Amino acid sequence: MKDERINRNSKKWMQFEPTVVSDAISVAATNTTTAAVTVPIGAYVTKVAILSTVSVANVDIDIGDGDNVDRYMDGVTTLVQYNMILAPNVATGVDGTAGETGARYYAAADTIDVIENTTGSADTAVGSIKVLVWYYVP
């Protein structure tokens, strides 16, 4: 029987660099969905983050996939320049009742998507974000 555990000496045990970094995604448009990163079949996504290129306010950004539009992040409203937000948020945890997850296995290929919703106030956001995804395929 093959041992499926990840060897602590392997590069897969502790990976600090993201597996994939998306191209820059504009946050100026509202009600848009952008496929940021393709996740291959059989991948385990362990972390997702967004990195802002400028300070952004008056946005409503969700990060999810084809099954749940806010699986990783729901309602990010303010971003500080060159700041990174990781999912799951350690402070607020993961809301399992809303379908949010800290890590996920993808039995089929999918994409990690950025959804910018319309906010209650005028959307004054300019600039862009990048999506960072950590995953491995055993």
C-alpha cells in the first residue's frame, strides 16, 4: 500500500512561496467576475491571498470558485497598498455554514475567481490586485 502522507523533508510539506500568482486584476469595474487562477484537477488548495498594488476603498471583493463565489473571502472592503490578505482570516475564522473553507480538494479543474460587487457608495476604486494561490497535486 502506498503511503500518501507528505514527507516532512519534501518541498510540499511547507511551501512559503505561492504556487501561482495571477496577472494584475483591475478593481475599477463593478459587477465583474474575473477568472484569476486555474486550479488543475486533483489539486489541494491550501491558501489563497490577495495583494493590492494601491490603497483601495469603497469596494466589495469576494474570492471564490465555480461552486461558491465567496469560498475563500467574502466582502473585502478596504485594501492597504502592498498589503496582503490571506484566507482563511485567522481573526474571523472560517464560516462553514456559508460554505467557506480554509483548504479544498478539487476533483475537477476549476478557477479561483475575483468578484467585485457593487457597493452602496460610489465605487472610487482604482488600481489592481493580484491573487496568490498555494496548492499542490499529490
